[in-house]
Amino acid sequence: MQKIKNILSKIDESSDKNIEILKDFLKIRSISTIPDYAEECNNAAKWLKKLLESFGLSPLIYESEGHPIVYCEYISDKKDAETILFYGHYDVQPVDPIELWNSDPFTPTISKVDGEDCIVARGASDDKGQVLTFVLAIKYLIDEFGELPFSMKLIIEGEEECGSKTLPLFLGEYKERLNADIGYVCDTSMWDKNTPAITRSLRGLLSEEFEIIGPNRDLHSGEFGGVAWNPIRVISNILANVYDESGAVTIEDFYDGVKKVDEDIIEDWNKLNFNEKEYLSKIGQKTSAGELNRSIFEKTWSRPTFEINGIFGGYTDEGTKTVIPSKASAKITCRLVGNQEPEIIIKNIHKFIRNKLPEGMKVNFKGFDYCKAIEFNTDSQYFKAASLAIEEEWGIAPVYTGGGGSIPIVEVFKSELNIDTVLVGFALDDDRIHSPNEKYNISSYTKGIKTWARIIYKFY
């Protein structure tokens, strides 16, 4: 017990230094979705490699046509040592709209947010701050013991925010080396700033983009208005008909494979300290959308969705241009649950759109990506050990929550490598992930490092 106390004390004593390490990481503009930032993604991978080398480890950078992956392998000398896989990502989302940021997104600042000290920068919470919680915990354990108590496989990729295109290539080449007893991912949230959480399920994700093509050129709205079909009107009508009056999705067989939530899980959710009005107020809403007579928990953790992420077409610059555009496009995503099959759903989405087109109009589909929903084994020894370590650090048992978002690699670990995963994260719902002024509470960062130290320590 004395050794873990020493480790925790050193983490507290090094708080300022650890914040500076995070600041250096956050200065790297590793936006994976914009090609102009490819070199910055390379720089982020090199930065991580150098950091891991400073711990005495031997990481490598896996390169392909996409952004590089940082891979680090440690083989324990202990007989029957377990093998642990850690996963995170160094890439971040674009920063637009830039005018809504209070400071430069890549010049990290320490600010008070709702009375809490926070580090504000793009990637602070998703996922650079979270990645460093387990990476730095590994450092402190090596410093104390001179070794790790298990064999380790560490993967930090640079394309999580843009579909993880390189990861399947990497997994194919390294599959034989990636056997592990359990995977740990730090890319999820706490229940609130004082209540930790472990995620028991994640929704899947399906994305598609389509373009409606009407007239053979842009038309004058005076000469052709009321005669020619306007693709923006057509696409708006199609998307408006996706939902019925109850908020349910009208796509054929959309709800096939959706599982009824067990009563004991519903009971656990109902015990959570939750104020719907306050929750909605934080996002500038007064009422909840989605299916009628469903709780917020059901809507975000156990029900599928169809969301319109963007509509494009026509004249969008300043002033007026009296035009009927020749085409319009939309980006959509669906969150999936249970045993929903993405291939069937996308086929029915395409059918739905085609059936709504006026005669003579065309649609082009750009191609879709997906990952399936996944549920985790809350009875596993690793899940229970993580839960105990979290309780020791935070002074309260973690709540088991659902995850409204998706972490595609988690489903891949299970389907391709047969590795179960434990999701432990220290983000908060108000961290403004993917939005201007993204932040990460300093307490989440420091206690996150200490929590991972406690989890790892249980393997000694």
C-alpha cells in the first residue's frame, strides 16, 4: 500500500508539470479531417513517441497513406503475466466556427469555468487530455517499480475523428501481436464532476451523404420559379418526412434489432441524480425532441436516431441571388443500438429517398461508413477491478451509464481480436467536445492520472 501512496503523492506534486505536458500536446494542430493539417498529425505522433521513449519504452510509428499510428509494446518477464491493451487518439476536430472561441484553440489557457480550473483548447477533453491520463500513469508506475506488472500493447491513432481508415491496415498487419486479455479506453465521460462512471454500452454509428440533382443548370427564379423543381425544396421535404408526429423514424424496418432494456438497468438509471429541465437548459433547450414518452436516458443510451448534420445548396454568400440551384446535398448520421444491422438500414434509407423524388430528378449517394452498437460485460474481473480502483480514488462507487456516442475501435476489438473493453473516462458533459471553447477540468486530469495508477497497481 505504501508504494501506491508514494505514486499518488508524486502525481499530486507533479500537477503543474503534467499540465505543461498537456499544454505542449494541445499546441499541435492535429486536425485529421482537413488534409492541410497532415504534417501536424505527423508531429503529434512524433511528440507521443518521444514522450513514451522518455519513460524507457520503445514505441514505433506505423505509417501508411493516412495519418500515423503510435504503437508501443512492452513484454513482461513475469510468468503468466496478463496482457493489457490501451487505446486512444491524438487527432482532433476542426475548430470552426473560430469566431466563437474566447482564445486561440491551439494556445491552451487555464480558465475558470463554473468555478472550476479548466484547460481550454481543442482536444483538451477529446482526446488528448484523456490519453495522457493513462500514458502518464504508466510513467509513474515504471518510475516506482522499474517495470510494469503486465505485458502492454498501446495504440494511439490519428484518424478516430475521420473514420479510422488506417487502423484496419494496422490491425491486419499486427493482429498476431495484439492478443490481449482486456482493452482499456479513456474516451468517455463521468456522470458529473464528483461522480465517476463506467460505460456499459455504446451506440453504433452509420453515416451517409447524398446529393439531389434537378435542373441541368442553375436557373433564374423569376423565369423558372414555380415550374422547375428546386432541389433544396425536394431535399427538405425528404428529410422532414423521416419523422412522424411521435418523433419516431419512418424508415422501413428502422427499429428491427432494437432490444428492450432490462428492468434492472432502467431501475439503475432512475436512481441517478438527474434533473431533465437543468440538463436541457445547459444546451439551450426547453423541451426534449425524439420519441414521445421516452426518458432522456432511453433516448440517448438505448434508442436509435436519425440526425441531419448538414444541408448544402444554392447561394450562401452575402446579399441576394435569385437562383434555383441545380443540386443540393445533405449529410446524415444514425445512432444504432442493440442488434440493428447497418447494411439493412442504409439500404432502406436509400429506398426511402428514391421513393420521395419527383420524376426526372436524380440522387447520388457518396458511400457510407458504420460501426455497430456494443454492450460490455459488467461482471468481468477487469470491470470490477476498475470499479474498485475508481471508488478508492473518488470516494464514491462509479455509476454504470450508457454511451450515446460511438467509439468504432471498441467494436473492432471485439469482432476482429475478440478483446473485451472497459471504458473509463473523466470528461464532463459540459466539456464542449467538438464545439468552441472545449475544456477539460484540471481535477479530472489529475484525478484521472491517479485513477489509472490505481487500476494498473492492482495488477502488481
